[in-house]
Amino acid sequence: MRDDLDYDGMGNQGRVPQIKTKMNNNKEAIILSKVIVGIAIIIAVATYPPIIFVGILAFAIYTLHKAYK
């Protein structure tokens, strides 16, 4: 590969342009979904507080499963 390649005309010689994933193209939808999930978590904790323990336990099980897979 030559060192003087200029893919974008901005002086980034030799760097291959990054391909964006489809999910990163629509950042508003991602932020909106995070807000909705946050509101749902707040409502779930307000109505049934032991769900925090269930969430921590599920996260621990998932982390162990991913580590020893």
C-alpha cells in the first residue's frame, strides 16, 4: 500500500475510510430509546423495589457467562 494515498481529500493519507454501522446513523432514535428504557426502569423500581436486586443478579450472571463462555 502506498503512503501517499488520499481517500477523503483532507490529508488523511493511507487511512481507509471507516464504515458507519446503520445504528449510528440515527442517533436521535438511540437517545430516545435510552430515555424510554430509563423511564421504564424508574417506574419498575418505584412499583417493585426488589427488582434492583434482580437486575444486579442478572447482570452478574450475564457477566460470568460472557467471561467463561
